[in-house]
Amino acid sequence: TAVAILFVVFYFRELLSGGANLPIRSPNAYNGIVWILLYTKWDLVSLYFFHMFLLVVLLAYGMINYDRFRVPLRSGLIALAVTIALASSLPHLNPMVLSWKASLGAAPASLVVSVVGCLVGALAGAAFAPLAKRKIPTKPEATDSESSELQAMQHQPADSQSGSTIATDEPTNTVDQDNAPYKPPATDTSWPETPAADLEKTELYGASSREPSNKSDVVLSLALVGAALGSEAVLMVAVASLLTFGLERIIRSGLAKPGFWPATLHVFAVTTVLLACWSAAQRGLSLLIANTIGG
């Protein structure tokens, strides 16, 4: 459902609007469904699917962490390599200042922007990861009185618990059970002890972790954002994700809620909001930097 909503929202926000949310790139003079069908702008269509690929991968990382598993390193590296390859082979996927294209050429400049953004995102993730670690609360152990009552109920015969006596026709066994030879219980080896779903998760993601938002997952997610959107965008995502993560922790500690949102889900949510209003955020950041330097 979340993926379907993402595709529909960005279909209107990015595709039908003519790229009004994208920085540097000038929006199309004509927009709407008629112009998309009759005069298709394939660069905008490819940008739309490129950004959807980024958001879907980030959502998958967040949900894997939410299920208390770690993101497979191989899949993260493959997604990162695909992102850098697409951004370098199709320069229009990576918004750049015109001076970069004029000095290096479109494809080399796009490769430099993507690689630098990836490195900046990895460094930001390495700085963010120690703050994002949190242990999942465990189930509270039973008290001494509760455990003693449970043991008494387990050792109590079933007839005495129900208050009735059941007559049986079987003869009473008078053999001393302590001296009887030991017979191991019969075991059925046709089925594994672990359910198939758990075995599948273990094979795909490894053993479950008590700290699912580990360092490699946060680094991978922010490196992926940097490779797709550039260094300025990934810095905005990292700072905003840190703020939302701290706010969520404060709210949950005040409400005494045991649940949690891993850091990768925060990265996904902030990246989605940034893409929806990327042009406005870029202009705001440029004005902030200009005023700071000018001041």
C-alpha cells in the first residue's frame, strides 16, 4: 500500500507537474496527462522511475530493520552500484550545475557528483549510526511468586485441577519407574524444528538482531541517497533524519511506548518529503548559505 501511494503521489507531483519539484532542471512549459501522452518527455519519465527505485529500496531497508533483521550487505552494495551506474550513464538523472557539465562533460561530471555524494552519505551515516542504536525492549520476566504459582499448576495433576475423578480400565503400573531402563522419546525428523518462514528469513537476512539499526544499514541507506541525489541533498536528509529520530525517541520515552522506528525508516520518510519539495528545499538551503557567508 505504501509503495502504491508513493507511485501515485509522485506521478502527480513529479511527472504530471512537468518536474516542478526538481531543482536546477527547468519545469516543462506544458504539463498534464495530455502532454505526457502526446509529447512524452522521456528524461522526466526516467527521473520519475529512478526516484521511485530509490524510495522503494529505502522502504525495503526500513521494513527489514523494523522486522528486527539486518539488511543483506550484498543487496545493499548491488543497489548502490546500480544507482551509481545509472546516474553516470544517464547524466540527466543527476541534477548538476551547468559549470560542472561544461568543465568535465555530462557523463564524467555526473559520475563525480554521484561518487562524491555516496562518500558524503557514507560519512554522514557513520556519524549518525552510533546515535541511532537502541535495544529492543525484552519481555519482562515473571516474579518469584508468579513463577512458583506456575510451577505448582504444572505439577498438579489434571484431575485435581478440574475437581473430578476419571475412572480408567487400565491396570495400575507397579513397576518402579526409577529403576526402569531409559528409553529415549521417539522423534520425528521429517520436519525441521524451526518453521520454514524463520529458516527463510535466517538464510536471507542472517540471525535476528537485538540492535537492528546497526551501522552498516544506516551507512548504506544514506550512501544510496547521496549517490542518487548528490551531497547537498544527503546532508539535508541526514540532519533532518537525526532530528526526527531524536524527536521520536523523546515522544516514545514520555509515553513509555516499547515500540520503535529504526533509523532507516526515518531516512526513507525524510527522503520522500525532500523529493516532494526538493526545489524549494534547495532554494532555501542556497539562501541560508548565501546569507551566512554574506553575514
